[in-house]
Amino acid sequence: MFFCSFLFGLFFWFIGTRAVLQNITVDDTKPNSVTGAYISYAPADAWDTNLCTNCFVNPEARRFVDETWHQSTFDARETINGHVNTPLTASVAFNGSAVHVFCTLSRSNAFPLVGDSDMTFYLDGAVVGTFVQQAVGSTGFDYTVPVYSNSNIPPGQHTLTVQNGHIDGARSLMILDYITYS
Ligand SMILES: *[C@@H]1O[C@H](CO)[C@@H](O)[C@H](O)[C@H]1NC(C)=O
Ligand SMILES: *[C@@H]1O[C@H](CO)[C@@H](O)[C@H](O)[C@H]1NC(C)=O
């Protein structure tokens, strides 16, 4: 009898802990604390980080998770980091049913720090959203902006890819801070 109620209790404890969903943070640079996986960037040399010393993008490091970020600029005509008219991607694998992407946005519309955004989001290879916005045309940055949020994904293993720019599209700046999932 005691053993039965013990099993019963264990069962409900197990259900209870499983029901508590928590967002797991995947930093732009550090490995995911749960799976050890990193965000992968392509083409890798098209992306700069907070360590870049000759970049025109210089937000405040202390406003970022772990004080790190990855940034890329898409341009259909100008060659940047050896690439022209090449969309840049950041991909993360996760096991869950929700995913949220947080970026920093530049408010400037003065060349070269044009803060216009043109992002496309792919879940398992299919387009599931976009974030297209012109910079407001002032100074400074907006931090921790949720550029993509989806809480309606079938539970399981998925890959989210954020694409900066699209072929023949407008110039686009992307500054990735972190991605969460649950
Ligand atoms: C995860 O984070 C998103 C975005 O901040 C939030 O809307 C959501 O409620 C969080 N989910 C959980 C389970 O805490
Ligand atoms: C995803 O997580 C669930 C719940 O923890 C687990 O049952 C499942 O096996 C995981 N799937 C994969 C592909 O790792």
C-alpha cells in the first residue's frame, strides 16, 4: 500500500515537473547550456562579432546577454567581408515547441550604419515569418528586440534559421543577441 502511494506520488511529481516549461537561452556565442550546441553561421566569414575592432557597428556591450553578439550586413551591390548579394544565415537546432529570437536594432539610417532590417525565418526549411523594418533615423540602438516569436510549434526536434537579407533585396543589418526556446 505504502509502495503504491509512493509510486502514485512519484508519477504526479514527474508529470508536474514535466509541465513546467522553461525558456532555454542559446547565446549567440556560447554553447547551449543544455545540449552544448552552438548557433551556426553561414557563410562564416560574412559574420563579425563584438570582438571586431574595425566595424562601424558599436552598440553597448553591457546591454547584451553575456556581452556578446554576431552581426552581418547584407548588400546586393557592395561586397562586404568578401560577399555580395549573398543572404547570411544563423541556425539553431532545438527540441521544443516555442522559439524566440532577440536582436539589437540600429536606429540610424546614415550610411554605412543603416539599421534597416530584412530578416526571413525558416523552421525546418519552410518560411514561417519575416521581420522587415526601416530604421527610424535617429541615433543609438534598441536592445533585446523580439524579432521572431513562435509558441505554436509541434513538440520535438527542429531547426530555426534566421536569414539576413534576400537576393536582390535591400541592404539589411542584423545584430543577433540570443535565441530562446522551450
Ligand atoms: C519564453 O520567453 C518568451 C519571450 O520572452 C515569453 O513570451 C514566454 O512566455 C516564455 N515562456 C516561458 C515558458 O517562460
Ligand atoms: C525532445 O524532448 C522530449 C521531452 O524531453 C523527449 O521526450 C524527446 O525524446 C526529445 N526528442 C529528441 C529528438 O531529442
